[in-house]
Amino acid sequence: MTAYDIIGDVHGCYEELTKLIDILGYTCKDGIYVHKDDRKLVFLGDITDRGPDSIGVIELVYKNVKAGKALYTPGNHCNKLYRYLLGHNVKIIHGLETTVEELNALSDSHRKRIVSQFKELYEDSPMYLILDNKKLIVAHAGIPEKYIGHYGKNVRRFVLYGDITGEKNPDGTPVRLDWAKNYRGPSLIVYGHTPVKEPRFLNNTVNIDTGCVFGGSLTALSYPEMKVSSVKSSMPYDESRFRDLDD
């Protein structure tokens, strides 16, 4: 059985990402991370936006997925960046502006390479990951039991944005319901999307988005050991970005 190290929302925090991968016991050769026990890195989406080096993260994830050493499934920020790169009319706000600024600072040839890499990464990625004979599911914003094994518009919306109501918070972000409270399925669901101060274990689900880009930490969950590893963020701490979830 393959063992996995699932990493929460990176959001352009390249320095913390490489530190965390080192802590997890991987060695790097020519940009490819290899583990002596043949473990695999898993990225659960939102690898870009808001942080200082989204380009570096894109290159790292792309290289390792292409080399067969990592897996990736997209998040809502990945989806928005992809639509922007296709030329769709998307608002360059909520973090996308930082990635766009990075892209615009590159040489034409470098920019074309990064755009091509990200498009390929996104287009080749599954909506969510079903691993270890369905014992492990990795989905950016989570997934209810009824959607596992299914695909389509409603599933896509849920795995990207969570259990949204259609209402908006004061900052313009969607109101999200706490789907994990009602989860009773046998598959372990590992997700991110909603920043929490500590990894949240509830009903066979684990939220590992510990808000690195908001000054928290970058967290990995090692499976099947269920071991948590974290690296403290170098970013300024923003208390308002973390959600208190009552168990």
C-alpha cells in the first residue's frame, strides 16, 4: 500500500512548503522530491494566490506530479486561476491579484512556460482523489458520502467551495455550512479550504488548512499513520481569517 503525505492549502508559501517536505523526510534532486519509503506527496488544492511565491509552488507541484512522485486535486483558487489563464472574465481579487502580478513580472518565455504547466496540471487533475481502495478521499473543500464516486456540477461545486448556501459573508466570501458535523461515512476525508488554527479531526474527516498564508502554519497529514506535521508561517498573523468550528 502506498503511503501519503497530504499537504494543506499552500497559497504561494513556497518557503514553508519546502521546509515541510524536508521535515517529512523527502530528499530533492533536480526539483523532484523522493522518499526512501516510496511515499507520495498529495496537494489538496489552492496552491497559489496571496502568498509570496505562487510561481515557485506551481513549478514544484507540476514537476513532481509529472514525475509520478505527487498527486494533486484543484481548489477554488486553482479553478479561478485556470479560468483567468483561459481568458475568461474573472475578477482579479481575493488573492488572484498576487499571482497575476507574479506572472506579469516574468519574461515572456518564462510566463508561457508557467501558464502551460499550470493549464496541464489543472486539466489532468481529478475533481477529487480516491485512494487506498476508497479508504482515503482527498477533496479540497470536502465531500459528503453521497457524492463519493460521483461527478458532475453539484459535486464539482461542493469539492471546490464546500457546503455553500448562496449567502455572502461581509468580506464577500460565500457562507459555508459545516458539512463535516454530519459526515458518517467509512472513508477518511482529508480536506482544507476553511482555515482553522489546529487540524480538526471530526467524524472521520480532517481539515488540514491551518492558514499558512494568514500567519498560521502549513500542515501535512501522513497517511495511514495519521501523524500531523507542521511548519510555522513567516506571514503576518491575521486572526480574522480563521474560523472557529465547534465540535
